[in-house]
Amino acid sequence: MRKTIVAGNWKMNKLPSEAAALIADIRKATNDGDCGVEVVVCVPFTAIPAAAEALEGSSIGLGAQNMHWKASGAYTGEISADMLKDLGVQYVILGHSERRQYFAETDETVNLKLKAALAAGLTPIVCVGETLEERETGKMQDVIVRQVTEDLAGCQEDFEKIVIAYEPVWAIGTGKTATSTQAQEVHALIRATLAKMNPAQAEKVRIQYGGSMKPENAGDLMAKPDIDGGLIGGAALVAASFAAIVEAGK
Ligand code: PGA
């Protein structure tokens, strides 16, 4: 039985003081995250210390949105896994489509980051998903299989520690959600791809859906057999919406 995991991806939003206030509201609305669902907030780097303090004594996990694969060195502007760990971070989003699209991340760098995150004991949330053009030209399956295979290469023995987020790029921030049937089809494809890599652990991997998930569609999506939670952007910035999605995940 896989535990449902609902994570907020705050993206480039919230000053430290605003993060603390939003977390206080999320704590109230989710019974401190003590609700049978694994609840996580992935905040901007600068809000991590304030968020860690605001989360003290709750069951809500703290996540970052990116990291570098090297432990230290001449990498101006980058943040290592140990730097995140030292601040109390437990989760890290890797390979979000915005990072692939605007910051030239590739399957190869996502794979390097994944290995570094696992080595540091962080729980990685690896994002995969096709663009609208890829879907419309019949390339969705190839893209998903390639991303899963290349992003997770060499990490087969650690599959159960990895969370995958299926985020169709055309659904992110657009208000267009994949139907639960469309999403389930891709989640099943992801699980089948994992099973080819490590049959013993594929069933243990949690696969979140992301892309305009909101209280109105969350229950329907998470009721599907291979949808084990959500990665929530816009709706995670409003405590009541985020809490309603967590509730739908129970
Ligand atoms: P959205 O973002 O919920 O605002 O579509 C999801 C994400 O990008 O993780």
C-alpha cells in the first residue's frame, strides 16, 4: 500500500515572513499534517530557514525545488544537497519542466542530481511530462519512457525512495488538467517502465500527478490506481485549497 503524498511547489513565490504565515495556515487546515497523507511544502531557497522554523512540531515535510549534483566547489549560484540537509530539508524537486524549459536541464543532469539527492538522504521528486506538441504528434509515450529510463538510470536499487511526478507540460499553470483517464494511462506507463528496470520495486514507487490540480479534480485523479498524490503549484499558495487537496487524498 503506497502512502499518498501531496506536495506544494511554491515556485518563485513568498518572502520568508509570508512563507511562515502560509505554513501557519496550512498547519491549521491540515491538523499539522497529521492526516494519513504525507504532506510536503517545497519552498524557495531563501524561505527555507523560516519554513523550517514554522514547521517545527508538525508532521509536514520540507522540500526544496532544485539543487546541484556536486557536493561543493566553484559552481557560482548553486546549492548542494548537504546545504539543503543542513537546513532541515527532506525533499527536493528535480527536473521540473520549468527548469528543463528555461534553465536547460536535461535528462543527464536530472540523473546526476537524483544520484546526489539519494546519496544525501533526500527524498527526490523527479518530474517528467510531455509538451502539447509531443502529445499531439504522437510522441508522448516515447518521451515519458525516455525521461523515466534516463532520469532514473543506475538508481534501480533505490526506487522505493524516489517519488515521480507526472506533469504534462500543457497542464501546468494553464487551468487545463489532464482527465483522470489520461493521467492514469501515463502513470501506468511510468510504472510499467519502472517494472522493466526493477520489477521488485516498481509497485512501491509513488507517482504524483501535477498540472492544474485543484480541490475540484483532485479526488477523481487520486482515486485512480496508479495516481498516488499530487504536486501542486498555484493551488498550494492558498491554504484552504491545498488542505482541500490533501483531504481529497485521504
Ligand atoms: P500548477 O503547477 O498546479 O500551477 O499547474 C504544478 C507544478 O508546476 O508543479
